[in-house]
Amino acid sequence: MTSYNFYGFLTVELVTDHRGWKRYFDNEYVRIARAGSSAPRATIRTEIVDRLPQQRPDDIVHETRFKGLFLYRTLVRGIDTDDVTIYFARHWIDRVYMNAIGVYLQAQVLEPVMYYKLLQQGVLLMHAAGVTKDGEATLLPAYGGTGKTTLSIALLDKGFRFLGDDLLLVDTADLTVHPYPRPLHIFTYNVRSLTGARIPLRYRVAVYAKNVLRFVLERVMRTEFLISTRIHADEIFEDGVFGETAPVGGIAFLRKEGPAFATVDVTDDNARSLAASIAESADLNDSLRDLVDHDARFVAAFTELELDVIETLLRGTGRLTHVNSRALTDTDRSLFAERTRGAA
């Protein structure tokens, strides 16, 4: 068994004798896992099994043919307890292309469950990039494809440090953000747009080869495929790229239109709607709803909890700045922290 401690909030355990799964989990989580000052409240055990166990009344059983190609079977036990177990049925693809199945388990099952268990502690596993400077962190929530990775990397040239490009752990109790340094998802447009990055040839070849594979699959299967190459930030940037845990100084919600910066104060009248807009931009909440088969009672309680936690974060910062990443000038990036800093 391999164990990963997420800042003392949550422990994820992997149970398998398959070395490919351990390599995948280590690559994703070893750089994130850091023990906190107290024992984690919740544990999620992920077991890779030949056959799912017999179903119990409160178990969640999920079966899907992912992208029309691979049939994956999952059973989640004890989702409303502090000891959750995910049973995931082995699939032959883990002997051929580990990432195909690893990404599914991670993004469609494990991290959605993590999202829920962390929300119960007032911690948001936020769909956001993040940077830190002068002892404060700026969160960059956004819809997919809005430029989180590109902007957060561009800010490194302005004296910022990197916290993550896709997910961050935000503790709303004390308004602190913890780094989530898992691999970057690099696509062909990133090869050209990542300011200051030195992407080794082997990775460039992989990026363009996967783009060809994506092109073929989309035309054969008639569905969208996002096939990235996963590269750690410290493999393509100089040492010291990562920042440390820091208080939240501001929230910059990225969009593709409008002025470069437009700031709104968080009030009793708009706090819930602003929280809903951030929740709508997330991915893990939709994956969790799919996992529980849109169970009405569960979804209603979960959605209320999610909005409560996001609203707590917004009220703590006092302001939300909408940022059109495409309209930012070099001067805007230099003044980014000042333009997006909250009132708290």
C-alpha cells in the first residue's frame, strides 16, 4: 500500500500490486503530499481489483464506456464516512497505455470524491491555477481553455512563483492556499506559448505525436479527445519555480472577453451568484454528479455545501476580479497582484 497525505486534510491510499499504477500515482501526488500538524480527518483508499466486491445497499456502482472505447467499472463504499473505499476493476489497457486509464480514475472518480470529502472540512479543491508574490497568493479560477496555464507561467517572468495550473487546495477557515504541483497538461499551443519554458525534444515529439493521435481518434470516434503530455514544471523551468503555502490575496476569474480587469465587491446581494459562477467553471463537481448517477438528494446537499464553501472564500477576500487574459498587456502582468488583490 502507498499513502499520500494532503496537508493533513486527507489521506489517499493506493492498494495494488501493479507497478504501473504506483508509478502513475507517484508521478501525480508525491510532490503534493505533505503531512499536516494533525492526523487527516478522512481517508480514501483506492483498490485496483480483478473483480468488484458484492454490492451493499449504500454503495455507489458506476459503469461507463469512456469515450466509447473502454468499459470501466467502479464501486465506491462509504462516501459519507471518514473512511471511503474506491474499488476499481482492472482493465487490460493498464498494460498498454497507463495514462489512458490512470487519467480516468483520477479525474472521474478519485479527485471528485476528494473534492467532496474536502468540502466537508471547508477546504476547496479549486479548479484554478495559482501564483504567489510578496507573501500572498492569487487564485486563477477559470473555465477550461481560458488560459490558466499560459497566464500563470507568463507571470513567472514578473517575479511570481507557481502554485499549480489546474487544481489548488484552499482552506477557507484561515484563507490559505496550498500548492498542488502535479504535472502540467501540455498541448501543442503550449509549446509555443509557455514563456521562458525549455521543453526538451523528447517532450516536444510526444506533444506533436499525441496531437496526430487526437486528430485521428476524433474523426474515427466522432467525439472530442484531449490528449496532453504531462510534464512537471520544474522539468522545464529553472529551480525555485514553486511557491509555498500562502494567504489568499485575491481571486482573478479568467474569461475570454471584456476589459483586462473588472473588479466587483462581494456583497450579500451577489455572493451566492458569484459562488455559483465559480462552481460552474469547475470540473470535479460534474464528475461527482455523474459518479452518483445524479442522485437528487445527494446532489442537492452536495451543491449547497459547495456553494457555502465557495461563498465563504469570496466573503473572506471581499472582492472578485474578472480578468480577460487575452487583453492583458505586459504592464498589466507586472501589476497583476495589485490589480487583483482583495480587501481582506
